[in-house]
Amino acid sequence: MTFTLPELPYAYDALQPYMSKETLEYHHDKHHQAYVTNGNNLLKGTEFEGKSLEEVVKGSFNKNAPLFNNAAQHYNHIHFWKWMKPNGGGTKLPGALAKKIDEDLGGFEKFKTDFAAAGAGQFGSGWAWLAVKNGKLEISKTPNGENPLVHGAVPILGVDVWEHSYYIDYRNRRPDYLKAFVENLINWEYVEEMYSKA
Ligand SMILES: [Fe+2]
């Protein structure tokens, strides 16, 4: 397979004021496109040609760093666009997921605090995650393009904390970006969909 850039599932200005049209134009059209283009070039002639994206990500980890970085970022961004929606966030979660967050993570309010803290605490570029590992939900953070797939877990929500995701709108105020993401952008229906498949 080759990597292709998906369309955004909403208009470029649909997430304003929490994420600007300019941010999405750069982030999707330039940054994500570069991961796709570079990933396709790096895939050529490797043992991973013809494999699924998940297989490329898992198989190239610690083996082929340039390919891994681009393939993992492609995977992360495909989902990142869908983990957001206009009028997202809110307080009402799909039932099964709400119960699981209560059981494993001490409730929705604690989840929001801990998830944002993971993003704020990631030194430099990376991601904060909600993932399913051994049947339990867990919050984690990773550097650069790394994601829970390479740690035996299935990501169901992630937030990009690379500066390209927030610097135009929030400058250095990463915690404000994370608060807006959690309160106003998360597409919980898509998180639930990934949870049900995990
Ligand atoms: Fe990004």
C-alpha cells in the first residue's frame, strides 16, 4: 500500500476559535502531507511494502527510524483529525466508555486533568494518549511520533503536542491548547468507536 493524505472531516475553519483555519492549513496540508510524501519514499524497496499502516508502524519501530517516524505520524494524524469535531468535548460521554473511565481512571474529571497533564508534561514534541492495554484504559505520553501501538496497547484518543499543532493559536501556552482540546474539541463518538474495536 502507499500512504495517502485523507481530507479533513470538516471545513478548515470549523474548529474556530479553538483551532484556527491557519493552523489546520499548515498542520494538515504541509505537515501531514510531508509525512505522507516522505513515508512513501522511505517505504519503497523495504520489507514493509504492501503491509498495512499498523504493520508498518509496529514493524519499523526500532528498526528503521526514518520510516517509523513518518509512518507513525501518518497513523497519528489520520486519527487526530477524527478525534476532533466542531462543538466537541462536553461532559456527556458514551455510556460504556464513561463507565470504563470511572473504573480505570478515577472518573471523567480526573481523566481530563491527568490527560492534559500528560500533554503538558511531555518534554518537547510528542503526544498524550488514552489507550487500552490488557483490557484497561491508561493515559500515557510519548516523544515525537511514537504511539501506544509500539507498546502493546491500542490508542483510542491522542492529542498532538508538537508546536505545529498550537503555536499559531496559543504561542507557548500549551496548557491552554490542551484545555481547549479536552473541553471543546474531542470527538467522543470517534473515541467510543475506537474503544469498541480495541
Ligand atoms: Fe502534528
